[in-house]
Amino acid sequence: MAIVLIAEDEYLVRVGLRTCLDWERHGFILLDDAVNGEDAYQKILRHRPDILLLDIKMPRMDGFALLAKLREENIDVHVIILSGCDDFDSVRTALQYGVLDYINKLTVTSSELLRALNKVPSLPTAKPPRDEQQPAGVSPDAVFQKLLAGETCRQEELECLFPSGYVLCIFVAPRPDGTTVSSSLLASMSCQQLKNNNIDFIAQYGAGGMVVLLIPAGQDPMSCTATLYRQLHVTLDTMCAVGCSDLYCNPGEIYEKYTFARQIEELTYWGSAGGIRSYDGRLAPKADCSALVSSASKMIQNYIWLRDLYSTLHQIDVLAAALQEREDLTKDYFVHYMLSILALFPAKGMEKKFFTAQQQIVASVTWLNAKGALEAFAAQYFKENGFHSQKYSSIVSKAIMCVLDDPGHIVSLAEAAQRINVSESYLSQLFKRETGENYNSFVHRYKVNQAKEMLQSNMLIYEVCDKIGYENANYFAKLFRRYTGCTPNEYKKEAREAAKPPKP
């Protein structure tokens, strides 16, 4: 499906263009609209659309200036002009830039727009060509779809798929504002990335918005998974996870691999913590230790943020011991939960080591091996990212947890002291002595760190303040500047710039 971007500053025109066609039925995917030339340029860099519906008169950068910039930077996109300017000079200038068509937006009809869109040269398909020996009437896509639906396929149908290979599953979590990335856009972006790397594949949609890909044996699954994750992480404003199965030796195993990926998703760690996944169909989770693991996960996640190596390793030990006491828990399930703890560690910059740790945990012969692989990665993570090895007293630890366990509220020193039944002055002195910073400074630093993560999404500043417990946005902005050296708006802008892909 071709990806289309509408660049138009008039709201009613944008609404009209969006609603005049059943875009997906005609084979097109609409991106979010661009409201000016600069906005369109940034979205073109980020999403690489196939078709641009472009107005000429727009603020910040007009259509012709945008065309000149795209041509200067050799950015390939098919352009259809939709403008109220139909004078000869405008048409001539547009044609000089090689646009496909020039349409008056004030009188355009749906059929006229569709005819213009159909002038776009055939785009590369999202699937590899069928083998010439493939039985007539058998489509790899249809067979793959039947397998994902759990249907039985004949042997001659299975022969049109890769005889052995890997199942890649891609899942994107909803954005903080509740919006989601469409499966069709996710599939298109994933397929384009694989095509850019000359990797054969077959693509289909799975349950819950998941995109499922097959790649043949002979490819490096770790490289494919990491490449897809990096690209999607850069271009999408939300968390995503890309997982790769172990090798299937015949197409009949594909459904088993896919089913396991769905089970992982349903246990929430798949979608809630974005990253690179490695999973094995042997580990289908059955024993329910979700409450135990959820509680431990929350504590470990907080310790990771605190860069507290000792407490992280200690909590992993405590969790492992508690899981081993469960009579209904087999080693395979234990391995599964160790994988869920591993997923709490940010993989950025450590993708290969992260993937290796996943493989080591999956391949563990004993419970101890699985825990050891997790602890080894944790130690490596803290070694590369810095850590505090000091063990805090129970009072300071409780004070820290008071703050971390209540992310939507600012826990004052008085409130923390009351909760753990000590005096304010004693808690203040002890906290400073053990952590090296004042209690209030620690609270504000934690809140600013929360805000930095939220500001990288589409949340507005006042929404962030409300989410983390600050009622006065001006006061929060001053704190943010004190701890980061920039205002929330400046940070948000820098985060957007950093997320852009490099220029071609």
C-alpha cells in the first residue's frame, strides 16, 4: 500500500480530502496531515511517504519552496499539487518540478483525485515474488494468513512458504494520549525497511494490531530484529517491540511460534516495555505468578532508575527464590519470568548484549543458569551506565520507595517521615548522609526525569505537570531548567530533533 501525506494549511480542505475517499480500500495509507511546509518537510524525512498531496500557498514554507528543498536533497516522493492557484505561471512552475498532476482543490472531486493518485508509477510490493515452481492459484500471503488463523493447510500450499526460517512479530503500544499506529502503516514501514536491506520476507497482520513477518533461514535474525526495532523506534512516537522466534524447520511450525508471541503479549511485558525480544515456543506460560512478578518488577524498575546495582541484584535473588518455591512452576516458566525482568532494562546502545542475554536465558539448562544470565546482563548494564553499590539503610530505602511508589504525587519530607514513623530532621540528615543529596532535591530530580520521558511523547506541558503532581507549571518549568539546563519547551524541541532520521 502506498503511503500518502497531505500538506495543506486549511482545516476544512484537509478534512474534505480525508473523507472524500475510502483510502485503504483503494490501496493507500494516510499519514497525519501536515499543516505547513516545514511540518510537511519534517514528516517526509520521518515517514518517507510515497505520495505527497501538496498545497502551494502555506505558511512557514510554501509548496514550491518545499519542492525545491526535496529536489535539492534528492528526496524521492511523488507529488500531486492541490491548490486554489490555477494561473499559468503556477502550473508551469509545478510541471518544471516534475509533479504528477496539478488539481484545483476548490473543485476537485473524489474520482478526479483517484485518477491523479493512480498516475503514480507502480510501487514495490510488500512481498517477495512467488517462486516460478509454485502451484497455480496458491498465494504465499493467503497461506500465511490461514496459518496465523490456525487453519490447516495442504502440503502443496505450505510449499509456497519459506521451507525454514524465522517468525518476526512487531507490536506497537498505544501512545500516552490514547492514539495508536495503524497496522497498515506499521506493516508498510516494516516491509520497506526489510526491502531496503534486501531481505526476503512475507508479511501479514496478526491479532491485536501485531504485524507478523516471515524471513527465510540464512538471514541473521538478530540483525533483522535489531534493524527493525531501531527504525521503528526512531520514526514512531510510541513504544514498540520486535521479537524473533527460534528457527522453524518446516512451515507447519509457524502457527506455534506465532501463538507463543501472542501469549507473551497478553502477559503485558511484550507491549509495556518496548525493545528487542527473543522467544522460544517451549516457554508457553501457564503458571500464574503475575502478581508476584509484577510487584518485583516495579521494585526492580525503580532500582534500575536509581542505578542501584546492589538492590537490583538482591531483588532478582529474592524473586528467583520465591518463584522456585512454587510447586506448580517448571523451569520453562521460570525462564519466561526471567525474560520479563530482562525486558525492564533499556536496550538502547546494548542491543546485541541484550539479545545475547535473551538467548542465554532461553537456552538455560538449569534455573541457576537462567538467573545467572540475567544477573550477568544486569551487572554489565550498570557497568556501562554507572551505578551506586552502597546499600541504603531501611529508613532511607523506605523513603525512596515512598517517592517512587507514588509517581502522580509529590511526597513531601514531612509526609515521608510520617509514613515511616521517624522525625523530619532525622530523615533529612540520614537521607543526605547516605545518598549525597537532599531529600527534596531527590524528589525533584525524579519528577524531572519522569517529565523528560513524557515530553518525548505528544503530551503538552500542563498535562505533564498534572501527571507528575505539580500544580504550578511556571514553578515546574524553573525546576526543570535547574536540573536540565533548558526549559521544557526547549527539551521537547531537542527530543524531536534527535528523533529525526539522518538526512539521506
